[in-house]
Amino acid sequence: MYRAIIILFLIILVGCGSGGSKTKIDISEYLPKILTKKYTEVSKLIDSKMQNSEFTENITLESNKITVKVNGAVTTVSTILEDKINIQTAGDNNRTKTMKRRVSNGDKVIEDIQENKTETLKVGSQIVGDRSIKIEESCKLEGSVKEFSKYFYLYENYDDEHDIIKLKCTTVKTEITSVKPEFADDVIYENGTVEFKPNTSYIYMQRGIGTIATIDDDCITEKSPKVIIDDTARPSECIGEQYNYILYDNS
């Protein structure tokens, strides 16, 4: 998962509720209310060693705006409106996404389609075609949990005012390849549309703190001739692991 996407999720995707599933939750109540957040990122690519890194978010709070910086650079600016929250992401063509401000368990918190990615296909220096990429993102509020732990971090509702919720996020990538007719028989690229298996990840949020963890475990079902990730497969079908965890340091 790309860092820009991850950072975006770290600030915006929230909700909660121990009541009925139809109770509307004001998401703005669960945006960060603290000024500094330190994270540990743990990642592993298939057949590679686990990697660890750290980063710190510096947060500026205004009346209806939250600005997040990492290493001195703005990563996201969230603007709270009456019925929605607009999130502008720096470093990604300054894209703006919109999320619902009030949701119930089972509702989609954010739904976004990104279709402006285009890749030029070359053989040597010769352009033989292009490939357009569409990425569909969707996150749904699953409900609340009493506590959550990962590695040496334990997150819990320590005073009944810092409840934790879980979101399930799905990302679907579609590639459309178009090869120029004069090169169709001479290159390895093939015309057509390929829809990849959905990538599933989870986000844990805590009231007043924001994101405390993002969990992205990938099931590898094939390694050759190319790696195939299928998060819908049964555990017995996985022949390798790949993961990315971002964990809030609450120590």
C-alpha cells in the first residue's frame, strides 16, 4: 500500500459506537485532538526480511480544519463541513476526497474512484502503447472492539471515553492495456482489461486520538511467473506472506 494512501487513512477514517447499529456517529468527534503522534511501520515483502521504520505526525488544529505534517511537509488537510469532510492529499496531484460525516455500523465511510493514472508502455525507447489504471477504494464501519493489540502495543478503552472501532477497507485495481496495432504481434503486452483481486485491510480508530493501527495482510497464492495476491483465498491456499502494519506508539 502506498505511503500517501496510508497517511490519508491515518487521519480520516473513523467512527464508533456501542449502541444500536443504526445510531448515527459524528465522525468529526473522532479526528485527532492531540498535536503529535508517533508511529512505527512494520512491513515485509514476499521472500524478504521484515523492515521497521518510524515517523511522527505533527498536527495543527483549527476551528474546522486539521493539518498534518510529516518531516515538515504537509501530507493531508481535512476540512470539516456540516455534512461531510473534505480531505486534500499533498503529493498526489493535490487530490481531494470526500467522506460522510455521520455514519452507522455497516455504512461506507469513504468511497473513491481514482482513474487518472496512465503508464506508457515501451520496448527500449519505442512507445508501443499505454496502460490506464483505475483504483477503487471503499471503507465500511464494522463496529466497536473492547481492545486491540499488535506486537508490543495494547490499545484499550481505558476510561470509557476512548472506545475503539474497526473499519474494513477494500481496494480494487483495474488495468486497461492498449497496444498500438503495428506492435500487437511483436510485444509481450496484450490488449485487454485485468481486474485484480480485492485487497483487504483494516483500520482501528480510537476516540479523540484517531488512527491507532492499520493492518494490511496479503495472501500470496502464486509467486511465478508473477506474484498474485488474493485476500479472498482460504489460508490453506496462501504460499507466502506480505504485510504492512502502521502502529500508533501509545507508550
